[in-house]
Amino acid sequence: MTNATINTVTISKADIPSGGMKSYKQEDDSIILITRDDDEFHAFDGKCPHAGADLGNGLRCGNRVVCPWHHATFDSRDGTLLEPIATEGLTQYQLTDTGDELMVTTSVKEKTDIPNDKLIDTHTVIVGGGAAGFMTAHYLRNTGYGGDITLISADNRAPYNRPLLSKAFLAGNMPEEKLLLGGSDWATNNNIDLRLNQTVSKVLPNERTLMVVSDSSHSNNDNSSDETISADYLVVATGSSPSIPPIKGVDLDGVYTLRSMDDAKLIKAASHDQRVVIIGTGFIGMEVASALAQAGTTASITVIGQDKRVMGNIVSETVSDALIKLHEENGINFVFDATVNAITEVKRVVNQSENKEENQTFSQVGGVILGNGEQIDADIVILGTGVSANTALLEEVNDPDGVQVDSKLQLRDGVYALGDIAKAYGQMGRMRIEHWRVALQHGLVAAAAILKDDTVETLDARVPFFWTMQYGKSLRYSGHAATPEHSILFGTPDTLDYIEYYFDDEGEDSRATAASTLGRDQELIAFAELLRIGQAPTRAQINSGFDIINQAKVLSL
């Protein structure tokens, strides 16, 4: 490969096998990705638009180019976005075939502007400014929707990347403005009526109508006002709220949950030089512990869990032990097999003056009392005790565990329920999953359903995926397993190099329903692709030395 000019790169055709791809890193740190099918070649920006991963380190399965980090997926022929977590497709470069070589001109981008001329006389109203709501609006505009879009959010900020709150933001590695989805002018640039600080008090699904009340506590208005809004398409994506356990003292000053930007800011400010206790050993609790340890501003961090391991409903005991070791090496203290009976309080005196009658006292966290009577001193307590879906607006059509919708997220004609509240029918059956990437999938699928775009796959052809970042190490998980107990482990979790497959039982012919990994990204992509097409490997296949990467490539053709 040679650089003819700063904007032109020459590549040998022989470098790239048919049906494959290869990336080329440039001196300016840019990456060019070339895909090939027989004598047909395409050139793209090789950095994933989500977080900059080198797509050449991912996997190509058929016409799907899958990012190694977070499984964003793009069409190998035109760069179209097929699967989040990215929200944009790939930039395509001009390519000239000179015989044995290809000349890629990176200054010339192959882009076809899509006119916003579809459904121009309609109005889509979206309730919720999280991943699902954002992606619905964003994908509608990017694929030609020309009607009005109103996005109503109770938050005081434009849509932002919530998963990074418990990762890079809390660790002090990413500023607030970098978390905004689509950038600071996203709503304006996409002609979206973004209404912040507004709460929807009632939804009438049959009429596709809702009632909105402005939150005057966040606005310049002294009075809140009610408004009735009707829609041609109504999308409800109200997300989840933290579950607060029935612990005495849970309402004390100094007890926090992490769900919003404001929550993260409060925790960052309050944790300086403080003894922090985190209740909960799920991935949120562990991410908060990791982020605060990386920030290095606390006096101590103690994690309390009811089980004997961390993330016990997700990974095996062996993997859990490796994660515990990683945290302990970074100064985290653990208390396992413990319940919290109470959060104790201490009295603080403020506004001290010579006149003691003017002094004010308030109650603040002093520690936690465990079920065995042990007390652990604490200045702040962070609850990582799960979330509950915000289904109240659709309570008349609720399933006990979410709003039942089809594989296009449709509740009824023109009405969609997305994200954490949706108990959606998909490739792995009907389930409700509280993960960011799943919510983005929902937004993409619902937008395509509104546009009646049958070229976009429904949930029937998509699988769940999530990741957790701890101390710069990313544990990734594809699929869904009822339990991690029936597993097959390859590699060494202690060295953060493993892949683990999960099954519903011990049967040799049982197919894996999920897998997790640290460091074996291509294998996880291959597994997810096989799971997606209904060809997940059996226990017998995996134990026999099954070449999962090759099988995924072959079966995806």
C-alpha cells in the first residue's frame, strides 16, 4: 500500500480475499476499510462511528461487517447501518480500479442524500428521551421521514449516552458535552421539536393522544400547564427508574442512585474524600465501584452483596472470582452473603454562630447495619439495586412484566412501546431487557415500521447484547441465558482472556443461548451471528473443538 497524495491511497487487490475485508491504518490515524466480493470492491472509513474501533479487527459475516467492541453492524456494500450501537452508517470513499490495484480517494465521499419526503403530512410523538426515543427520531429523519416529530422528555437535557455515566464520566475521563447523542444541535439540525422538563401524565393508546404537563420547577414559568397532543404515530419509551429497597434510612441525605446526569454529578461531588458503600453487585454497582476507584478521589469503597459473587446472574463463579480479584487489586473491599437492615444516620450542624439557636442540624448517612449486626461506617451510600420499568402510562395494557408488543414493537395500529418497558417478541422469544443497545435496536425497528420499510430486520432477526467496562476492561455478552450455571469455559478469566458459553441445561444437543467474553471479540461476534440465524452451537459441537468463526462465515453467506 502506498500514499500517492495525502488524500489518495493505493491498495493491492491481492491483499483482500473475496468475501472478506481488510483495514489500513494511515499516518494521520485514520483507517480505510476495503471490502471485496469477487471483483467488486468498496472503500469506507474504517473507524466505527460509535467509539472509533478498527472495523478490520471485527468480523465480516456475509454482507454484515460487525464492530469488535460493541457489535455495531454495517452493510459491506454501501456502509448502511444495520445494527446499533452506532447511530450512523459508514462514510464511503470514492474508489478507482486500476487493474491490480485500487486507488482510494478519501477526500471524495460517496454519499446519497435522502430527501425527507415520506409521510410529510403526519405527526410522530415520542415520549421519552433515552436511547429508544432518540433512535426512533434519529432514524426516522435519516431515512426520509418528512412529517413532524415531537420528542417529549422529563429530563432537563437533550438525549445523552447514559451507559457512560457509570463508566468514563464518573471516572472523570469524559466531559459532559461528549455524552450528547448526535451533538449539541441534534434536535435543531434534524427539525425535531424537543420538549424538555415535560411530563406526560396520561396516554390514550386507542386515540393516539396524550396529556403533557410542563415541569415548572425546571422552567422559567411559575405555573405548569396541561396540553393535549394527538399523533398519527405514538411511541412510548419511558425507560426505567431505580428500584429503592425497603431499608430503614434509605431516604437520608447521602443516599444516591445513578440513573441520570444529575445523579452522576451529585455522586462525583459527594464522594470526594468520603467512605463510599455500594449496595449491589450487578454490573451497575461494579461499574460505579470501578469508575470511582479510577477517579481516585474517595477515602474508601466497600461493595455489599447478597450473594457470594458479583454479577452472579450473568457469569459463572469462575468469571465472577476473576472480576472480584480485579476489583480487589484496585482497592475495593467486598462484603458478601450480606443483607443491609438499615442505613444509620448522624447529625450534622450547619450555620454555626455564637447564637446556638440559629444553628441548624440535619441527618446524614453514618453507616450501614448488616443483617448479622455488623456496622460498616459510610459517608455516602449508592444503591445499585436494579430498576423498575416505567409502565404506568400504559398500565391498562400492561403485562405483569412489561408492555407486550410484537417484533416491530407495535402495541396496536400506530402505537409503539419501546426500550425498558417493552416485553417484545423477538428471535429468542418474548422478553423484556433493560440494556442500552437493545433500546437502540427498538428505536431503529420502530422507525422502520412507521416508514413501512421491510428491508430493515425486525426483532425476529436480532439478539440482545450488552457490555460492562471495568478498569478499562470490557466484558461483552450476547444472547440471553436464564442462568450461568450450565456453562462451558475456555481460556483464563484471571488473565482477562476467556469466552464462556451458557446453556439452559446439560444436554449434549442443547444449543447455547448466550456467551460472554473478555478479549475474544471475534469469537463472540461469530456466536452472536450464529445465534441470530438460529444456528447457535450445541454443547457437543463446542466440546469437540468447533471452529465458531469459520462456521459463522460459512453459514452467513
